[in-house]
Amino acid sequence: MPERAIVCPQCGSTDLLVISTGVVFRGGVVLETLRWMEADEDVDEPHYHVEEQILEEPEIAETEGPVRALCAQCLTDVTTRYLETDEKGQAS
């Protein structure tokens, strides 16, 4: 997590959207409710309809893929600034 605000060079916003791929979660609890859907005019073939409810939020164990940061206001790519600030924060 960056130690200081990252300012978008385009619009001046400090709000970010950070997209991480390859995120591995551990420790969460999910309840799945499976309901059998019979064939009728709304359903072509019988199948289960699945509803999920999170009972306990999982924690991020690791991130295996790349990270991308975008300004939440104008979507300018600020990944380089995010990574530089984040690396300085981890080195402290």
C-alpha cells in the first residue's frame, strides 16, 4: 500500500482503481445454494441454478499476476507511479 497519495497527472484526482490479476484467496467461507430448475417455457433444459453467499470474507494470500493502477476519475494509467510509491513504502 502506498505511503502517500498518488496524484493523477491528467485530472489531479487521488482516487485509484487497482487491478491485480492472479490473486489467491485463503480462509473465506462461501455458502452455495443449488436449486434444481425444471424444464418449462423459461428453461430449455433442466439444470441447477446456483446462488452464492459469502459468510466470511477471505484474505488475500498472494498476487501472482501483474498489477495495473488507473485514476478512478479519468482512467489515466498511473501504474508506474503506483508501483514506485508502493515499492518505496515496502522498503521503509
